[in-house]
Amino acid sequence: MTATYHDVKTPIGALRLVGDEDLIGRIELPNRAAEPPDPALTPSNGALPAALAEAKRQIGEYFAGARREFDLPLALEGTEFQRHVWAELRRIPFGETISYGELAARIGKPTASRAVGAANGRNPAPVVVPCHRVVSHDGTLGGYGGGLPTKQALLDLERSAAGDTR
């Protein structure tokens, strides 16, 4: 993949989209997107490659409350276990949360909540692969690579768009 990057302004800060004409390789949260880009990446200048343009469109719809699921061509690099966890993350309904233990049980590894948490933390496409929907067993937020205020903002956005007034 000859990767290009494009920073997209969102209510939680700039997300950095990384991909090419056909695939999205990763999405960086605002704290990472604020760092200088990987020198191996080419900045998008002018027209965006198709996959990045589609990601930008769908992310805009998500933050506007008009999109609940993403349909993007992803090329996420990770171990088989990580990819399994990430696939299960995509099955958590919009506006809902589950615990790390429940996620571990869903993938058939009920004693692997710590490993699930580690895989969750290595998710290369946050927001699109909704790792923010996983919380601690007691309902507290737990951790988040983009910081807890960002995780809370994403959960609040989804609850609001879903009509949940919790």
C-alpha cells in the first residue's frame, strides 16, 4: 500500500485517515493525529484517493448523527486474535456498551479479558471499529487510546443520536 494521509476535522478533534485508493489502513485519534505524520506517508494534496474520500464522508455522517455503522474497505494489520477481537467490536450495536469480559466471552475466550483489552487498545481504526463501546465490568469507562474525554464524547454522541437520555 502506497499510503496517503488526510486529516479530517471532527467534534473530537482531527482524525488522521491513512490509506490508498482502495483501502483504509488506519485511523489515528486526535492525540496521535497531532503528531507529525509517519515520513513514509504522503499527504493528500488535492483530490483524495477513493477510500479516503469515502471514509471522510462516512465519518462526517457519523458525527452528524446520520450513520450508525461504517461500510469501509479496511486493511487492518494485526494478529489473528486481534483481528477476531476487532471483528467482534464491529458487532456491538451503536449507542451500546459491553464489558471487556463480555467481549472475551463473545469470542469464545471467557478468561481472556486482559488479552481482549490489549487487542482493543491496538485497534488501528478507532471510531470505525468501535473500541470506545467497551467499558470496565463495573460500567466505568476503563481506558482509551484517545483519552477518556474522547471516549466519553463518542459514547455521548451515540447515545444522543440513538435517543438515549441516560
